[in-house]
Amino acid sequence: MTKTVITSDKAPAAIGPYSQAIKAGNTVYMSGQIPLDPTTMELVEGFEAQTVQVFENLKSVAEAAGGSFKDIVKLNIFLTDLGHFATVNEVMSRYFQQPYPARAAIGVAALPKGAQVEMDAILVIE
């Protein structure tokens, strides 16, 4: 099976030895996105703003792969404080419509660069 590297200049550049996404067949595996502004490569301030930035970064990579949020079948959310769960749900409702993707929300001790939230996703593009 052929693997295709997916990149978007509208999302933060990879900060390590990984790709923003890999497409294998009609499935796209998106790497974790943290709330970096792609133009400054700096974290945005505030939890809600960080969550919005992560969704915007994911959206840019999904579009570069030829997909959209309606193609996401699995979303993983990593939070340094599970007390922000309600905010994540509220922001997520701005980006997704039913049927919603399968999802996990995982509490973690820390994330790269001091981010409060990180997300990765799997898309299936028909």
C-alpha cells in the first residue's frame, strides 16, 4: 500500500521527526495538533482559544488531505485538566454535526510546549 505524506502550511509545521498526516488508501492518520499559531509557532493564550486553535489546525490538515471534519471517524483529545471537558464539548459542537465521530478524552500530566490540549484524528475519505 502506498503512503502519502499530507502537509498544510496553514497548520503548524512538524516540530519533530513526524508528518502532519499520512494517507494510506482512503484513510488519513493525522498527527496530534497542539494550539500553535501556524504563523508564529507560539501557543495561543487561554483554554478555549487553545481548543479552537487545535480544531483549526486539524481542519487545515484535513483539507490538505482532501477531506473535512465530516470525514473524521475517530478523534482523540488529550487534556492536562479534565475540568475543561465541558468547554471542549462546547467548542467541538461548533465544528461537528451528527453523526459525531467516535472519541476519547484522556487526562495527561503534560503536553508539548506546555499546551493544555492536544488532538489527533483518523479520517476516512470516500
